[in-house]
Amino acid sequence: MRRSRFFVFLTSALFAVTAALTGATAAQAAESAATGYVALGDSYSSGVGAGSYISSSGDCKRSTKAYPYLWAAANSPSSFNFAACSGARTDEVLAGQLGGLGSGTGLVSISIGGNDAGFADVMTTCVLSSDSGCLDRVNTARSYVSNTLPGKLNNVYTAIRNRAPSAHVVVLGYPRFYKLGTTCLGLSQTKRSAINQASDLLNSVIAQRAAAYGFTFGDVRTTFTGHELCSGSAWLHSVNWLNIGESYHPTANGQSGGYLPVFRNAA
């Protein structure tokens, strides 16, 4: 009888412990799922070129068709801070975009570095100048990307990690802009090839610095393949003299079909 009671007691105790552990695990999982998402970066993250801009975002041109907004709408994070802004450079991220980060931040996305490297000026120069003028400007940008940008990225990544120590950080890159080896009005093959190679270098440097901090790099060149300018099915705006700010930015399809799948897989 005593042994029977002992086993009943032991069984009950084990059941209670198991239930407590299961409950704790479930609570931890729920707590893990209920984390905030903060979207940082430049126009490729704010959604310039995608349209449907949020009026309160002003010149930052944050779009409801940008990949951060689309991901947040589909996944309902506990909070969503959309801080990415058109034209942002690394120093501007540091100065004005990090306020939403904290101990409760579970996910961060960022695209940054293109404006630091003078992307807009590179494209303008290559559209308006000769092949040699374009190559000179591209080479200046490449030098900056190799020698100066790594330190700028380190500053941003360090600040993100310090402010959001528990966050999973996804760093998004940039697409190749042109399909080569095909007839294309506008820029010569020489210019297009130089621009693509500069984009590859930019992505390589960003990926290396992201890896050094344990961040995940999202390479969008894969999803944009077949949708570059001159492909016949572009997910990027070509030069638009009537709305110059949208030139060379992803369309709504570029955000939903190019950036969103990469971010979704990396998040």
C-alpha cells in the first residue's frame, strides 16, 4: 500500500514538473515570438519607387509596398518601427534612426551604404558623360567602398548590436542594375558592366562586415536576376527625368518579388 501511494505521489510529481516545464517552454516561445521589428536604412528599404507612400513619412517616402511594411503586415510583430528613409547614409542612420531599438527588439532589417558610395552621382555621371567619364566616377566610388565604407558600416552595426543585443539582424544588399549581352538603349555595355561590377563590390564589402558582426546578409541579386534593366521584365526604374528620385530604384514588384522573399527567408 505504501509503495502504491509512493508511486502515485511520484507520478503526480513528475506530471506536475513536466507540465510546468512545458508551460515554461510555451511561455518562452510566446515571448520569443512577441518581439518588435525595426526597419532601418535607405531608400531601398523605405520603398522609393514603389509608390503608395505614407503621408506622414514626408521626404523619407516610406511605402506600404516596401518589403518591411509587407513583412510586418504578414507577420504581425509585437511592434513595428519603420525608420528607413530616402537618401539616408550611415551617419544619418546613426543620428536619427536608432531610437526604436531596444532590449525588446527581436528583428532588425537594414540596407545602407549605397548613398555613402555616391550611387546617385555615379548613375548621373554615367548617363550624361562618356565611357571614360563614367569609368572614372565608378573607380572613385569603388575606392571609397573598399577603403572608407567598411569603417562606416562598422559604426552602424556596432550601434545596432549595442542597442538591440538580442535582435536578429538582416542586412539587405543591392541588385545588379543591368542585364548584359543584350541590345539596350541608353548606356553602353562598357558603362553597364562597370556599374554591375561596382554593385558586386559593394555587396561583397557589406556582406563581409555583416558577417563579422554575426548578422545575416540577404543577397537580392539572385531574385533580381532576369529582372534587371534591359531584361524586358525590369523590376527597377530606369532614369526618369520627370521623377528623378525614383530612377534606379525597385518598383513595387521589385519590393514584393525581389526584396521580400530574401528578407522573409533570412528573418
